[in-house]
Amino acid sequence: MTSWRSSSGLAFRPRAGDPAGAVAALKELLTDRRRVLGADHPETLATRHHLVQWRKRLSKSVSS
């Protein structure tokens, strides 16, 4: 199984037609970044932002 821990991997996943998988991967990544870097670290905050954006996109695609 391919690891989706890198930013490039996360960016690739939605383009591959798996936004739900991208959301799941970002949730895992966020948990890890909070544990390792702390809740206020810029990379943790960026991951939270990306997760919110992909959840919005996923909910729009499900609604359509």
C-alpha cells in the first residue's frame, strides 16, 4: 500500500478520483502532526486547513 503522508501524495489522491480517501489520509496525517509537532505548528494548521477544504469538496460532490 502506498503511503499518503507526503503533500504530493495527498495532492495526487483527489486527482485520482478518491476525495474520500484524501480526507481519510488527511485525518491520519493531522493526528500524527498534532502528536509530533503540536496543535499550533504551522504544518499542523495547514493540514487542518486542507482537511476542511477537502471535506467541503467531498460534501459538494456527494450532494450533486
